[in-house]
Amino acid sequence: MVRRFPYFQEHYFKQILIDDVSGFDDTLVTPFRERVEANGMTVDDLDLKNIYGYIHLYDALRLYAIAVRAAMNLTGNESIYEDGRFVWNQMRRITFSGLVSAAGVSSGTVMMDDIAERAPIYATFYVSANSDTVKKINEIEPKLIEKCDGLKTKTGCFDLQITDVMTGFWPSPDGTLPKQEPACGYRNE
């Protein structure tokens, strides 16, 4: 999705930015607004400058609920939530959908790494000097490493995989690659 951000052109033109994969569209905001409005509030009741904080808090609470439910199902013990280490272990290497809108639009995938930290999902964006649009070039997603113990390596045990979203990207005025042979006819002679 390409969205217009004229103020970015002034400060970041001809630059490539790395941001949250949904950094320049409303895929995170829409499901959250719907959930708030479904509970009798309006978005005017919230400080929208911190909307990403609200969304990540929702995801964190959902993660905790999923981990406690998994712990209870494994042990049959309704008081297992008191064992923080056991609940924490249920948070390792799980993936779930974040906040989902009525139309089925998700705030994105939440992936927990081997030490139960949220693995980052990023994208690269290009800010053109000749346009007030921000274009997504790549998506950068974590891939968990098999047979890796984050407690021993003190890492999350994941690699970042880069996927091209825009093919033939070139930071030229029209976004196209230069011709193999220039109009002047120069052939490296």
C-alpha cells in the first residue's frame, strides 16, 4: 500500500527508512479503532499519539492469556499462573495474530523468539524527492532457527529474511532502472 506523507518529503527525501512493517499504513490502527468503538468508547477518548502503545499492550495481554491457557491445559492446574517460569516457557517460540478487525484485517503477526521476546517485523521504505508517497521496498521478517537454545546462546535464535515487495526498484525520479545502453550511445569505450 502506498500512502501520501508530504511532510516526509521535506525531511527524508531520497532516503530509505527502516520501520515497523505497518509503519505507513493503517493496518494496525483500524482493528484497534473497531475494538475500542465496539466497547462503547470513541477514539476521541484515547490519546492517539500513543496508539501503538495501546496495540502492543493488547498483544502483550493476549500473549499472557495464551501462555496461561497453554500452561493450564498442559498441567491441569488452575493455579499454574503463579509459576512465572513455567508460564514464561509457554511464551517461547509461539506465533499468533495480533488484533483483528471485523473485516478480518489483522494488526499483524506476533512472533515470540526463543527467549520469549517479540521478534521484530520490519520493512524498508523509500521517500522519493519528486513525490509525496512513501513506497515499501522490502519486508524483513524473522525466521526461527531450529535446534537453537536461546538460554545457552543468549539470543532469540532467529535470522532476518528479506523479501522484495517492489521489483526493479531504483531511486530515480520515476523509480525505474537505468537503461542498459544510455541514449547517448556510450558503450564503455
